Amino acid sequence: MTLANSTIPFSENPGYMWTIFGQDHLLNRIEPSLLQRRQSHAYLLSGPPHVGKMALALNLAQAVNCLEGPSVPCGSCNQCTRIAQGHHAGIFVLFPGQEIDGERSPKTVIGIDAIREATRRVSLNPYEGSFNVVIINGAEAMSEDASNAFLKTLEEPPPHSLFILLTTNEDAVLPTVGSRCQSMGLAPLSKDAMVEILINERQTTPDQADQLFRLSRGCLGWAINALDDD
């Protein structure tokens, strides 16, 4: 599990960075709470596929564990690096069809066993870093039983835990779960913003950048994946 997007500085502090583009409206809300160590215990990140939800989730996991914190992840300390590489023991990613203890859920479902296992892990003191972080990729796919079990954890979250739910359809997430999260909507990039990023960061031609914008509908992750697949 790695960060797909290139890094650009967001904070005024040199060397500190987020790895998503075009979401300054969200970062301006997140940074002050991180600086004051008053971040939410749960976030619900919504938006179309490949818009940057996972990148932001991993950045948040880095931010609460960064050795140079609080506030913006440095991107280079041991904690930030291990999270970016997918090697951090305190980061748990759930997704539909995941195998838990030898049992695999249906491809379209996040079952109660996955939620129970994640809850069990975050109830323990962090083995590595300051926070245990659970990322639920496809939160709308949680079964009713899983959602209700997760709701109990959200109501009484363990200390030093952070929950980040990702969804392409916020309305499909159980309302009582969504209401206990800080909701943040990620927006596709404008044409000018995406074209500039692709030309400057990925050295595409203007025509390539224009075509990628049209095909991706402003979702930078899709465009970058398309370039990497060439």
C-alpha cells in the first residue's frame, strides 16, 4: 500500500507536506485541529473513485503518528515512511471481500467479523506510533450487523484511535454511523488545475493532460494510474 500521488508542500513549514492536490478547502479545516491535537476521532471522506480519499486517509494516519508533529505530516520520518510503504503495525485497512481468520466475506460486503477484528486491534495500546488507525475503504459496503457493531465503537472510541471511512456514496452509509464522523467531501479538480499538475509533476504534453482530464473527469488518481499503466 503506497501513496500514489506526488507530494507538494501545503503548510508554510518547509519540508512538511500533504500528498493530495486541489483539496485545500479540507486541509484548511484539518490542519488547525491537528496542530491543537483536537482532531476528530472519526472522519467520513466521500467523493468519486480515484479523487484522493485513500491518499488523504493515509496522510491523516501519518499526521497523528508523525515524529515531527503535530499538524502536517513530514513525509520523511520513520512513522510517515512506514505508513506510506504499508508496513506500519498500527494501520488497519478494511475493504469488501477481505479475508479475516481464513473466512472471506462476499466481494461486495464488509462483514461483522472484519469490524470486530479491527475493533479488537484498536482497543490495544498502540504497538507502533502514537495512534492506531482504521481505514474502512468502501464504508457503504458494511453490512447492517457490521455497521451496528461499529457504531458502538464510534460512540465510545478507544483512546489513541482514529477511524477513517471512505465512500463513493455518503447516503449509503448508515446515518447513525455517518453522524458520528466529521464529514468531508473531496471534489474533482478543475481542468486548469489538473492540466497544470500533470504537465509540471508528470511531464505530460498539454494534449495528453487535456485528454486525461476528460477521461478522468477531474479525478487525479485515475489519470496517474493511466500514466503508470502505459
